[in-house]
Amino acid sequence: MSENRIKIVEKILNANDRLANTNRQKFDDAGVYAINLMASPGAGKTSFIIKTIEGLIADGVQIGVIEGDTAPVTIDSDKINAAGMPAIQINTGGECHLDAIMLENALDQMDLSPLDLVIIENVGNLICPAAFELGAHSKVVVASIPEGDDKPYKYPNIYRGLEVLIINKTDLLPYIDFDMDYFRQGVEMLNPGLTTFTVSCKTGEGIDAWLDWLKGKINK
Amino acid sequence: MHELSVTESVLEIACKHAEKAQAKKVTDIYLVIGKLSSIVDDSVQFYWDFISKGTLCEEATLHFKRIPAELVCLECGNKYTLDNDLTPCPQCGSARIRVISGDEFNLESIEVQR
């Protein structure tokens, strides 16, 4: 190696990862459990968040939601506000994912002290969000039946490093050729033993099991 | 996809190290990308040509080294590399596998003029 060759060996997303750790510390200091919720567009992320809010509201759990969107629309945050919880909107300006800097900016606008849980709704996308740590305690993916059973094979990265997988829209199973065994085998190859809940946000089926898991994580 | 943000990170890291070494300019940048990192070389290059202008890295050539994804079977211990699709263990057919490499996205080194 010539003397003009400088060895670096640095993870390119190191700066993001460091900031993610700072975000994590903010959540920990406030006693807040944070979830990075990822999915493709239309999988039902916002509906799932609203079901979660509805399911926890009776227990007095205070939930903040951070909504990542590529366009300056407030459709999702309006729904969260209507469900009775504070929401902060992050407009990514066309970027396809949230990163730790965007989350840090959002956290500056959100008072964490009264909250028990923060759900960060990432941009609807199965590729880019997988690469950027935000500092949440767990990563949750909402998959849905109409997307098809091949998604773990086509988008392997998002299924790795997850803590929880939600399979949504099970009410559509009778109408769609979705091979659950094939889907689950793909997931198993990427993330053996992954905690998985099959739910329907439409009928409410399966939501209670998810809420039980979540209550076990919330420091309340 | 997210190549703009990662290209900005590459530039930031390279410039930081070049300044530290008091280099006049950076001539080459060596990147290592695992097969499972969803990074497209051409897109990185495309953004690079714009964002490196006016920096120490303006004339630097990007070198991409792709490394394969390696998996290990949790049943039989067989190690194998991923060609294209995700497949169960070719030796015993088990789907209980773990990815041991292929996630890399590193800046390995830079070449500078002092």
C-alpha cells in the first residue's frame, strides 16, 4: 500500500448509526418504548397504528406518533390526531425513507415526558428504510395478504433484524392466492423464530395478541 | 433509491479523512458492498458526479468491490453463498439459515495526493 493510500474501513452509514444511538438514549431517558414501523405503501400501517391506539387507550397508555411521508400531506397525522393522540409529521422531501437525523428533528418537536410509547411510521417502502437505523427499540414490519407471498424472497433485507412481523388483512385470504407456508418459509430463512402476529385491522382479529406483546414492552 | 443519502455519507467520510491527512486531493475511493446491500453502483456514481464538485474529492474515481452473501445452515452447519434467490440449505434442505456476510457497505480506503 502506497503512503498515499489511507486505510479507513468505516461503515458508510456510521454517522446515521451514531445519531440513532442518541435517539435511543432520548427514548430511554424518557422511559418511552419506541417502534420503527415499516411496510410497503398500502399494507395498512396507519390503520394498524390506529387499532393499536384504540386497544391501548383504555389502559391509559400515552402514545406519540411520528409520521414519515415523502409529500407534505397530513392525511395520516390527521387520522392519528382524530384517534386522540399527538402526531408529528416529517416530510422527507421526496426521500424514500426516514433516517436518524430526520427522527432527531422530529423528537425536538415532541414532548416525550408524558408518553409511554412512540410509533414511528416509516415511509411506505420495503427497500430503503431497512438500511437506516433510527434508534427505536424494535423494528416491526406490516406485511399484507394482497402484496403476495413472495415478498420475503424479493425484499430480504427488510425481514432481517426485525423483532416483530405483522401479517395484516387476513380477512382477504379467501379471495387471494396467498400461500402462507411459502411466505413463512421465506421469513424463517431470513429471521428464524421471528415473533409473528396475523391480524386483520378490518375485523380486529388477532390484534389482542399483538397488544399483549406490546404491553409487555411498555414501561407502565 | 436511497443512494443520494449514502453518497453524501461517502463524501463526508472521504473528505474528513483527506483533511486529516492534509491531502491536496483525493484520487480514488474504494468501496466494499455486500450483495445484500441494496445499493446500485450507477446511482451512486450519478449522484457522486454532482455532489463531489468543489470538494477535495472532485476528481476521485469510485471503485466498487462487490462481495457475495454467505449463509450458514443452522441445522447441519453447511456454509454456502447466495447466487440469486434466497434458497434453503443445498445440503440438507433446511430453511433455518442465517446470513453471516453480505451486508457490508464500507469505505475501505482512499488514495490521495499530498
